Amino acid sequence: MAELYLVRHGQASFGAANYDQLSARGEQQSEWLGEYFARHDVVFDRVVCGTLRRHEQTVEGILRGMGIVGATYEQHAGLNEYDFHGLFAALGDDFPELTRLATGSMRDHYRALKQVLHLWSEDKLRGPLPETWAAFQQRVADARAAIQGGGGQRVLAISSGGPIAVTAQQVLAAPAASAIALNLQIRNSSVSQYFFNADAFHLATFNSIPHLDTPERRDHQTYG
């Protein structure tokens, strides 16, 4: 069977004017992951990522850590994160307490986000939506199908927490609540490994960070 290494992007720039770029810590996480792959002779014959800048920067950091220069990679928009700004905007005036919570600390923001995701998955957001929960589920499934049918015995894919969580949910045939719970646990630059062929997709490991699992790198274990 073929292997998929599904990686969440490195730490982005929470609280900055442009969230969609890696922080210095995110750049380092990506390079360390590439170095880990190189040390363990993990070589990819296909690389895919979403179309967001933080996805591209993570690919570039991993390849740099592997000592690879000038490699090409594919992009698939199905690997992109949901628009959390748009989901918060869809709260309108119906949930003022969530709107206030979302503008607080990072911890408060993620508490609010969890509740918004449940409302979204239950079709309870009445404002204009960037996409429905069903459409999000479908585009993640489409990305997985593109990986499954696109060739390659060892594939590296860079995505975000939402699509990574939904991929696990779909493969395990779990409810939407499972995707939401998993989403908020996924660490930056973590690796989830799958085995697949034309007919099957199997989860082997989830949310692992072997390249950060040392005492001196503990402060590089992040979620944002």
C-alpha cells in the first residue's frame, strides 16, 4: 500500500494583521520536521499542499530541512482551512457572548471557536456563510480522493487543522463532533500517517511530533 504523511502547517501568526504566514517558530518547526525525515531516510515521490501561504512556507521549510532545492509540488484547495473569520461573522447578533469571547485571549478564542464549529456543523449559523459544513466535508473528501488517485508510493501533504481532523473523521466514519474535538487538538507541524490504495484508506498514526519531542524543544510545541 502507499503511504500518506499528512502534516499540519507550522505555527502561523495569530494576532498579527496577516495570520496566513508562518512565525519564526513555525519556520523552525518545518525545518526540523524536514531534518527528521532526512535522518530517517523518508523520501517522498509526491508533494501536495493547500493554496494558503502558510502551507507553501511549510512545504518549503520541510524541503529545506531535507536538503532538497528546487522541488516542485502540487496544490489542492480542498486542503485549505475553513474561513474561521467568516464563521464568526456569520454569528451576527444571535450570539453576542461568543463574539465577545472570540476577541479575547487565544484560549478564549479557541473556546469560542469550538462552539461556533458545533453551530456550523448543526446548520445553526444564520448569517452568510463562506461555505456550508457539507461543502467543507465534500472538498476535504475530494482532496483525499485526489491524493488517493494521483499516484505516488509515499506522499507528503500539507494542510490545516480542520481538513486534517475531517480526514480522520471520514476515514473512521465518526460523527461531526469527533472532527471538531480532533481539530482543536492538532499541533503545528504534526504528522498523521495513512496507508492507502485505490480501494481503502487506513489511519496508522495521528498528530505525532517526533521532531519536537525533546525537553529542549518543548516550547516549540504549539497549536495556533
